[in-house]
Amino acid sequence: MSEATPFRILVVEDDPAMARMLRTLLAARGFMHVEHVMTGHGATDAGGRADLVLLDHHLPDITGIEVLESLRAQSEPPSVIMVTAHGNESLAAAALRQGADDYLVKDESLTELLPQVIERVRRVRALGQALDAAERELVRTERLAAIGEMSVTLHHEINNPLMATLAEVDMLLAGGSLVRADRDAVGRMREGLLRIRDIVRRSADMKQARSTTYVGGTRMIDLSATDDGIAPPSLGPAAVYVADEDLARVLGLLLRQAGFQVRRTHSPAALEAESSAPGIRLVVLAASTGADPFGGFHPSAARGYRVVALVPDDGAAALGAGADHVVRLPFDPATLGAELAELI
């Protein structure tokens, strides 16, 4: 667990002994940011501060299902694990239909299963947030592409006549035939033309698409913004085959942030062809549980790249098929980039 981005848990439980046991168990597994309330209305009020809610159904004021409905209606709802009494599977099914992420039964298996279920829900939630980031990155890339096209247009349609006009103005100023008032006016004209020239140049040098608020609330591109971020190290090309579009977007974003140049392919055969290209450092693919976990992809025996398999199980089949490293799904987006970079 990263303290830079703490995972906040809300325990909704009216039994003090059960609440103490849950908090102790969570603390032992590294979940230190835990809040406890004893009522449904308290859960509704505190739910906006939590990433995950452990929700009991039997509460003194309203039912857990009613709390769940209220939490799911929030603009940024927390994940919810319903904790039910033994033998109340119908309630658990109703909770799942209402949007709960999972449910657990209060029996002897609770202490073993709770940390596993919380970690899985945490990773799924983090992947959802990473997908949102990937979508924003896609929009940013599209905006930069549009800015690049506009820059070409500005240079073609504006820069050439602008330079010609500046040359004419400079010749007028150098000729010595202007009276003082006209010379001052032409000088101001030259300053305006130089300002236009500088704007055209800055638009060509843009590496990002930051915007700022103009008069009346209108948004405009900020040509004065500079990219002061630290670029990641260049780790070389990574060939990727992941059929799931959402997962592929998240993976691509994390690999680029780690310093890889992502080359996405759309079949195991295409991945095998791409992996033979010069300079490939990493191959990442989603493995299956079938007899051929790589679906026809065969790592080269003399490869200069590392093979990483995203697996739904313990990864034994993928390791047997030639994977150098396995990552179990759902992976943790907070650590995956660094994990893969360490393989190079």
C-alpha cells in the first residue's frame, strides 16, 4: 500500500466487537486509513470520504441495501463490499444487483477472505481510475494532433506573407523617407508583426495542450505554458497484444509513463512478427488458461526481449510456455510500470 495515495476504508458496523475485529484485521494487512460508523445515516454521510465501504446489512436506523442505494447515487461512489449474516445469500444477490462489488459472509472464513477480497476490489477500482486517465491521455493526444495540424496551416498561410510584410516594413524604416510621425506608426506596425511571428513560433513548439480562462469564462490554449515535467527514461520499444480494449489502453498508458515506446498488435501472429523487429525490449500479452496460453505466439529461443504474461491464475502454464515474468489480473496500476521497468 502506498501512503502517497492511501486507500480509505469505511467500516459500517453496529456491533463494537465486530468493528474492533475488522479494524485490527485491516491494520494487520496494511490498511491504516479506516473510519468506523455504527448507523446507516452515518455511512451515507461518511461514504464520500471512502474508497471502499464494508457494509453490514442489519443497522439500527436503515438497512444496508438502502445505504448501498444512497452510496451508488453519489457522483463519485465508493466501492462496496456487503458483509452479510451466514445463510443470507438472497440478500447478497440483491446487493450485487444494486451495485455492490462483492459480498462476504460473517463466518469462520471471514478473516482469511476479507483481505483478499479487499485487495481485488482495490485493484479493480485502481484500474478503473487508470482507464479514466488513459481516456484523458487519448483526448490530450488528439488535441495535440489537432494543434500540430493547425501549426502547419499557420506556417503555410501566415508565416510566409508575414515574413514578406516584415521585410517591406524594414525597407520602409531603412529608407529614411518617412517623417517622424509616419516612422513611429510603421515602427508600431513592425512590433505587432513581430508579436504575430512569435505567437506562430510558440504554437509550432507546443508539446502539450494546456488551457487557461479568458475574459467571460472562455477557455483558450495557453501558449505560454511550458512542459516542466521530468521525462521518464527511454527503455526502448515494447510489443503488446491485449485483446481487451480497456485493459490495452491502461497498459499502454502505464508502459509509456514507465519509458517504453508501445507498439500494439492485434493478434498473436502479429505480436510474433513485431517481436522480431530490431530493438524490442519487452513483449507483453494476455495469456489464457487453455492448452496454449499464448494463443499461437512463440517466443524466440534467441530473444533479446523479456516476455511478460498477464494471467488470470498462478501463471504456471504461461511460465511453462516461455514467459519470463507473470502479472496476475487484476494488476495494480500503481506499481506495474516500475515492476516491468525493473525487468529491463
